[in-house]
Amino acid sequence: MKFYLSIFGFMLIFSCKETTTVHKETDYRAEAEKVYKSGENMLQGSPESMKRIEEAIALDTTYAEAIRELSVAYLKRGMPHKWKPIFDKAVEKDAATWRPWRGYLYLWFYRDYEKAIADFNASDTLTDYIDYPQGHSVDFWRGIAYLGLKDYEHSIAYWDKHIAKETEDSGEDWVELEAFLYRGIAYYESGNTIKALENFDKIIHYFKQSADAKYYKALILKDDDVAEAKALIKDAIIDFNAGFYNNRDYVETLRQLYLEDLEDLRKVLLE
């Protein structure tokens, strides 16, 4: 009887300890989230905001979202030696979420196309679905990364894949302007002007206003149809001044056009 009571007592104590541990872990995350979310309206990168994030991480060192957020201020201030070690920790804690995001940051903030592609490729094995970091599929981002490497074959292949899926899911008129634009640029730079025009024409058809599409179309037509090229570049300048051109916050976008580019082409067409 004493033996059975001892065994029962041991099991009871172990069970209580296990339950207490689980509750503590749950409490740590709940408390960490509470601290983290209490300052969501604070100025990003301010001492108050950074201190609040650090406190949340101290409560739960596995809190990947908070770790990632801690790195952002260093990213936007051009401090890669501080950004990367912190972001890598977020990837370590939650690779499925943050590895494709790291690829996005490699792509835009550091123009490290090979590392970006490696992270996008890794995301294919981490999830059984297509990831959409920052609102676009990894196929979309791979199309841009391969264009950055001037690997037009792979770039076009990923644009084809992305556009086909978006068209199947929602219709061609829901495909992003940038998808047609970058596929068109990949065709243009690889010497296939017929396919390039098809993509620029789709942009003009679906979106009407696009300085980029009209610029590239004028560039292709300048030797064979000067009159149309002149009309296109005139409209392109109007679109640009109205804000309808490809650009990004914080960084220059790939193949970004400036007003000087449009004016230079207009001068060539007027000669």
C-alpha cells in the first residue's frame, strides 16, 4: 500500500509540474504579446518602441514576430550588421514565416539576388502552399530576382508561372501591373520585342495609365512608327507626372524610370 501511494504521489507531483510548466510557457507568450502590442502605435525605431520590443522578447525568447520587428529599425536605417543577426534569429525561431520575408529584404534592400532566390526556394520546402511575403507570391519575387541577375529564361519562366496562377484564380485583369511589366522588360532585354509588346499592351489595356509600359513601347516603336512613339512618350510623361510609374518606398525599384529617361527619349524622337 505504501508503495502504491508513493507511486501515485510521484505521478501527481510530476503531472502538476508538467501542467505548471505548460501554463508558464503560455503565460510567458501571452504576457510577451501584451507588452509587444501595447506599443504598436509608437514611432518605429524610437527608444520607447525598441525598449518595449526587447521587453517582450525577454519574456518569451521564442517570439519570432517581436524579434523580426526589432530588426526593422536597423534595416531601414541602413545598418545591415545589426539587422541581419536579429532577423536571422527570427528565421531560426519560425523559418516558414520569416525565411521568404528575408528573401524579400535581400532582394530589395541589398540587391543580393542569389540569397533572395535561395530563401524563396527554401520556402517551397517549408510549406505545402505558395508563400506570399509582402503581398506577392515567391514566384513573383523570383521573377524580379532573376531579372536582376539578367537570367531572362528563369525570370520569364517564373513570370509565366505566377501570371498563370493569378489568372486561373482571379482572372487576367487581376494580375499585377508589375508582373506584365517585368515580364515585358525581360523579353525586351533578351531581344524578343514581339513578346515584350504583348505584355506592355496588356498593361495599357487593363490599367490605361502607366509611364513604364508606354515608355518601353515607344522605345520599341521609335524606328518603325515614329508618330505612335511620339504619342506614347507624350502620354508617358503625363502619366509619370500624375504618379503612375513603377516605384517603391524606401528603395529604388528594379529598372526604375525617372522623368529624365522619358525626356531623353522624347528629344530623340523629335530629332
